[in-house]
Amino acid sequence: MRLPTAMIAGLSMMGAIVLPAQVSAEAKVYPYPTSANYCPAGLQPITIQGVICCGTPNQTMTYQQVKAHPVKKVRKAHYHKPRPVTYSCIPGEKGCS
């Protein structure tokens, strides 16, 4: 009987520690750039998981700006001139082909 009670107490303590971190993690609400604002006063167009609606954003950048990848630096190909072939032995000697 004591073992299940201890397990329940341990699980409840773990839940008390982990639960606030999950509750405080709120959804990212991005502003939606548009020229026309049809939202009520005090609200603006926002996107929540791809859905456009009215509200107040909690992010400073738009979703498109967040998902944009930085431009990679393009490296130019370096072409090296081949070195001239020099023979160090006379043809017909041993070791020369």
C-alpha cells in the first residue's frame, strides 16, 4: 500500500514541476502584412498556424520573415592551370617508360 502512495506522490510532484512550463508556452501569433485592416478597433490581422484572423500579435516578425532562409554565399570555381610536364630521365634508360 505504501508503494503506490509514494508513486502517486512522486508523479504528482513531477506533474507540478512540468505543467507550468507547458502552460506558459503560448502559441506564436504572427502579424499578417496587409494594406486593408477589416478588424475591429484595437485589433489587427494575425496568423495562427496558417489561419488569418483578428487579434494582437506576440511576435515582432511576420511568419514569412521567420521562414525565409538566409541566402547562401556562392563560391566561384577556381580553375588552376596545369603544370607543364617535365621529364627527369632520358628515354630508354631504366625506370623511364
